[in-house]
Amino acid sequence: MKRTLVVIAGAALLLAGCGEVGGREEAASQAAERLLSATAARDGAQACAVLAPETVAELEDSAGRPCAEAVLDEDLPQPGPISGASVYGQWAQVHLPGDTVFLAVFDDGWRVVAAGCTPQGDARPYDCALQGS
């Protein structure tokens, strides 16, 4: 099921923190890769381990099944080369061919908030295959 993700880039830019951005971009990119690699390998448990808690809850509620089963039915692309990553404070955006993955940082690292996202044009939200509420 496709849902719409609203990303407020302006607010995210205001929250952009200092520090080692390159390392944070790399860590966010690795989390995005882990999700897509796990779904491609049909490893639902590993895929769910990379998702943000709200994303897991939304997926389970909408599918009526455990995350490890439901995530494999989502229309997520195959893993591919990272074409870019941006960190805005506690939020990140990772671009791959045909996909954008949105992440948030938690105490244990980066977690995927939304994936399978495609832009819908200027000033319009992304359309995502998987996202939290």
C-alpha cells in the first residue's frame, strides 16, 4: 500500500547539526543498504531490525501480521549503489536509483522511517511504499 510522506526540508535544514557529517552520512547509508539487502534476501527479521519503532507499528497495524512477514510484501526496490546521502540533524535522506530512504537517529543508531519513496514533483511530498505514522 502506498502512503504519502511529507518531508519538511526547510525545518530539517535548520536542525542540521555540526560534527562529522561524512561519518553520519555513511552510517545512514549503511542502514538503508541493510534494509534493502535484507528484503532482497527475504530476511524479514533482519529488515525489521533496521526499521524505526513507529514504522514497525504502522506496518504491523496495516498488514495485520508481524513485521517480519509483512515487510517482505512491501514494494521495496533491490539494493543498489548509493547516489547520495544528506544528514539534517537527527534526520537523513539516502538516494539510490529509483528509491529514497528516510532515516532518523535513535540511541542505537540510524533506523529507517520510510523506504521505497519516489518524488512526486516540486513542493510535493514523496510517495512511499513503507513508512511510519
